[in-house]
Amino acid sequence: MDVRTHFPALDRQVYGKPLIYFDNAATAQRPDTVLALQQRLCVEANGNIHRAVHKLSADATDFYEAGREAVRRYLNAPGRENVIFTSGTTAAINLVATCFTARYVAPGDRILISEAEHHSNLVPWQLACERAGAKLEVLPVDEAGELSVAALEARLAAAEGRIKLVAVTHISNVLGIVNPVQEIVATAHRHGVPVLLDGAQGIVHEPVDVQALDCDFYAFSGHKVYAPTGIGVLYGKTRYLNEMPPYMGGGEMIDQVTFEKTTYAPLPLKFEAGTQNYVAAACMAPALEMARQMAEDAALQANLDAMRDYLLEELGRIEGLRIYGTPREAAHKIPLFSFTVEGAFPSDLAQILDKMGIALRSGHMCAEPLLRRYGQTSMLRASLAPYNTMAECETFVKSLRRAVDMLR
Ligand SMILES: Cc1ncc(COP(=O)(O)O)c(C=O)c1O
């Protein structure tokens, strides 16, 4: 497929240079199908969902629910009730941190996360543990950035039932390592502990089948998988979603309201209080369709692997450059490279490269404890999507060498 023709943002120039967009792990660009649906809904079906009987409202509701059905199919979730729309990964994890903890976590209990978590899968658990009088435990990663399933097993055995949930990232946004989530879920389940997977990066790079994975919760954001910002998904098993209390109260999440008592709407609406971002939710359908087409395109996938291998080799040749996240098996690494270069500040390099038309991420990557583990407070990150090219990788390496030379 001629993928670049579907992403108009890639054609633009910045500072007179052709854009090389290597910040896909932060936000991906949107395909023409998503842009067209966004525009169309704002013109043809801008009415509040699930409410009025008029045509615009009915159409908007149909599009919203079609977005949900597209997500359900993409994740192979058993039913519509298992797919909750949120504003993003952060909101989805906060929902579970608040409602799961309220229902199942008592003083003295523990929540286990990994050392490689984005702040979105760390701070909500700190807050929830504080509220519940529980303790947050952290499973370390090794120098390569890998998690040990044996260490998880030992930790769960030693906790003697006090760990109530394991919350780990599917793919780290810093290390680019695909965690052994299937084994993590199976191990936790052997100890009767449910698992939440932060899929913000995972949904983009691997087909996800929540029933095959058997995870209890899976959270992701639309904007990283070619949909607009302001929409995200929480997949949850029915049992937990039914037993957990609602998150926010308001319109749409109720069954009946009196001053004395309110009863709640059935799933998934119980967790969808207030007017939802129905345009963005509807856009999940074309966004996931594009993701599926790109995932099934063998040439695009081979190119992603080739770009990953090329960058691993060429970046490694730059003196003083260190890459973080180097799994023993190359297949466990996605084309996402966080690195530092001795004698050059990441933000300085990012600024110079920006002027050369290359968009990278620099800073703490929303994972301060992980960076600290490697003795860093800031890194530079290049994260690729299927629409990136080998020619862009070559330009990037040349430009990075020039930028490093300017600073040293
Ligand atoms: C692994 C991971 N988790 C969570 C998030 C938070 O996503 P959002 O800001 O869309 O809620 C991100 C975003 O960078 C991420 O990479």
C-alpha cells in the first residue's frame, strides 16, 4: 500500500525542510479517512448521543456505537459492555485505580507495578494506595530493560495474597521493549491476581486479542493509533466492571435518580458519565481499519524491522551514544529508540534537529523513575510508524551526527 498518500500531515515542510516525523510514540498522524469522518460528523451528525430522538442525535449515537464495535472487534473483546470509552489511557487507568481499589483493596494490601511505567501507570496507583492505606510495590527491570517473569513469580509467592493487582505496560514508551505480557498474565492468574496492561504503545505495534491474553484490563489512547486526541479505551472483564463502583456521576451513567438513591445504567454506560467525545470515538473505526491494513501489509512490516535494525546499528556507531532498551531478542524491540549522547544535552540536540525538520521527543519521557534507574534525567527519543521510510532514517542519522558535532 502507498501508505504516505493517506497521511496528509507528512507532506508538510518545517523551516523549509521536509518534515521527518519521528515522534509517533507521543502522537501519531491521522489518515485521510479519519480526517474525513471527523469533518463529516461535525457537519452531518453533530447532536448529543444517547439522548434526543431527533435525526442528528440518532445518527451521532449510531456512529459512536459503531466506533465501539470497531474497538471490540479489534481487541476481540467478548461484548460491547467490555469496551468503555474514556478520554485516553490516563483516564482509563485512573478509572481502574480509583474504582478497583475502592472495591477490592484494603489497608495493608499491595499493588504491583514495574519500574518501566509511564507516570500514567504509576501516579494513579500512588494516589489510590494512599487513599486505601495500601502499598505500591515495584518490580525492577534489568540493565537491558527487561522484566523477569521469575522475579514476578517470586514476588507474588512472597506476598501471600496481599498483592491485589499487577499493573504493567505492554510496551515501554522509553525502552521500546515488548514485555512478556502473556506470561505475566498467566503467572499473576496462577496466584489469583488480576492484571491491567497499559497498552498505550502496545496497541500500536502488535495485534491485541484480550481474550487470548486473558488480561483483566487493557487501556489505550486513540491518538497513538491514528485517531484524534481526547478518546481512549478501557477494556475490562465483565465481572470486574460490574462489581466496581461507578467512577464519575452524571448524565448517561444512571438508570433512575431520586434524592434518596440512584441506580446505575448497565455497562458500558455506567462508566461513561457526561457528554462523550463522540466524534473522536466514531473515528476509532477508520483509525483501527488503517492500523489493521498497515499491520497486514508485509512490505510495511518488513520495512519497520529493517528501519529498527538499521537504527540500532547506525546509532550504535555514534561515539558516546547510549541506547536504553536492548533486549536479548531483537524481535522484542519496536522501532523506538531512547538514547543519550555524551557531551550533548538531549534538549539541545532536539532543538537543532527540529530546525533540520526532524521531530523527536526529548525530556523525562513521563518516566522519571525509569530514567533515574539509568542515571539520567533526560533522553532523546526517535519513535517510528509504518509510514516512515528508510530514506528518512538515513537523513536522521546524518543530521544527528552533524548536530552532535556542533555541540562537542
Ligand atoms: C506507555 C504509556 N502509557 C500511558 C500514556 C499516556 O497516554 P495519554 O497521555 O494519551 O493518556 C502514554 C503516552 O505517552 C504511554 O506511552
